[in-house]
Amino acid sequence: MASVEQLESKSSFEGRMAEARRRLDAWTREVVQWHFDPATGCPFWLDYAQRLDWDPRREIRTFDDLVRFDFFQDDWLRGGPVRRWVPKGYADRPVYVFETGGSTGVPKTRINIEDFRIDYSLFSETLDPRGFPFGANWLMLGPSGPRRLRLAIEHLAQVRGGISFCVDLDPRWVIRLVKKGQIDQVEQYKDHVIQQALTILRAGHDIQCMFTTPKLLEALCEKISLRQAGIRGVFCGGTEMTRQFHRFAREELLEGADFVPTYGNTLMGLACHKPFDPADDYMVIYHAPQPRAVLQVVDPDQPGRPVEYGQRGRVKLTTLTKEFFVPNFLERDEAIRTPPIPKYPWDGVGDVRPFRKLEVNVVEGVY
């Protein structure tokens, strides 16, 4: 029989889940009202609404109502004019454009005004200052150029009172080399990137925190002890974040430095990992930044239906900000659906990996 304390704890947790759901429904209504109002909405969604026989502003009352929209097609983001995505309510604001994916062909682009700052300010609140001290300087060792990571990590460092240093890394060039079978040049380029990082780390800038990807972290640790170099925390994301790498990073690569796995992209923002628990057997579990984004794990053959907890399915993303609205986007990832936890009282996704049923060739590059 459950104790009084256990019953109270369960009741409190259920209350938090219910409140999170109420907040999500309210935010969904607000975002839909904004994007489909002729005075504030963006041209793309206003044009989309003209082809509907129903009014989203009247009929979208809860998050679950978003299933009435079509699945979002990522090709809608290829090509211009990019201002069709800028809400009229923000027409006079400075606009950033960041690439999402698009390693070949016409890049997919997403507009940003403040979202990348908001996303990383929220993420900053989850970092333990013992591993990511306030005032510490950062190294951003990842894809740069038109990707939002560079500015996002720079903002994260600034929010925490530090300065961010960045390397040059062009993943499009690496993918081109891989497709040509020029693997020796890929390795030379990887070494070039790592040498940039080593130069910065050895330049006396007192860098204590860094962002990087699994491949680059492993390559860097072959050259230097990060702990001896002064690194206290590593925030790491990428498609290579497996259970095996998670354990390898914690037990061997980082020598006791804090390790924070993340799952993010230009459309979603940044999902936070469930606090490390040995009981999870090194599964990396992420929770989206609700209500600004929602991750669901759905049946690949019936993507309107969530799978059961513990089952694997395709990841479906919905982005809900006043800058950008993306309903029902089927990611190129699959994952295990995991239950809510006290810190994040909504579903999580675990063991994220590329979606196996996609009949596309995934080219893995330097990162």
C-alpha cells in the first residue's frame, strides 16, 4: 500500500502534468490566433488559410486540434521569398535567416528574430554552474556559417557572462568530399577543424565550457585532455549520440567534466536531457521546451497515432512561437517514447537515431 507521502507526491505530479497541458493548450490558441490574424500573421499561413474550408482561429482550441492541419512539408522552406514567413506583426523587426539541413541542393531556411536567444536563455537555466560556471568563456566547435548554432552558443555564453570563441566548419564541403569518396581529404579537413580548436584552447583565453558534436569531441580528446585544458563542462549534440557514446564520454573522454547531451535543430530549438540516472542504462532521454515546441513519437504507418510508452516510432515535431509556426512535422529521426518526469511533466524521446524507413542516403560528415 502506498504511503501518504507517495500519494501526495503522485497527486502533485499529476497536477503539474495537468497544468503543463493547460498551458500548452492556451499557448496553442495564442500562437494560432497570431499567425492566422490578417493583421499579425505571416503571408504563408494567411495564404494557406484561404484554401481551407474552416477557420483555424475559431476551431483550434487545444493542442490536439492541430491534427486538422496537413503534415508540414520541409520543402516549403526551400527557396524564396523568405519574407513570406515573417509575421506582419514583426514586419519592422530585424530578421535573421538560418539554414536547417539542406546539406545539398537549395538550402531550407528559417527566419529568426528573437527565438534563438529565447531558446538558449531558457536552456541556460538548466545548466549546473559547477560544470558551466557563470563568467566562463566558451568554445563553439561545430557547424558554423549560415547555421544558427554559432549565434546561439554566442548568446548562451553572453547570458552567462562569458565570451564565445568559434571555429570555421563547413559541413557542405565535407559532404561533397564524402560523396566523391575522398575520405583522406575528409580526415584532413577534420584535422584542420581540430587544430583550430586546439589553437584557441592553448591561447590563454580561460575557456571552461564548450559545445561540440560526438565525432568532434572524440577527435579533440585524442589530441588533448580537456580537464587539463581547463574544460569543466561540455554541451554536446548530434546524430551520433548513442548510449555507447554517452557512456564513453562520461567515463573516458571527459575525465569528470560535466556532460550535457542535447537534441535540437533550427525548427525546434533545444530539447533538454533528463538528468543523468544510472537506472536509465545510459539511454539519452530528451524533453522538448514546451510549450514552445512539442515532440511526439508516432506510428510511422499512422503518424496521427502516438505509440505506447517504451515503443519506438517516428519523431513528430510541432513548433509554436510567434515567430514561427510548424504543425505536424515528421522528423528524419525515430525514438522511444518515454513518460513525463517531475522536472519535465510531459513526454520525452529516448535513443534518438535516424529514421530507418526513409529511403534516402544519409551522408555522415566530419561532425
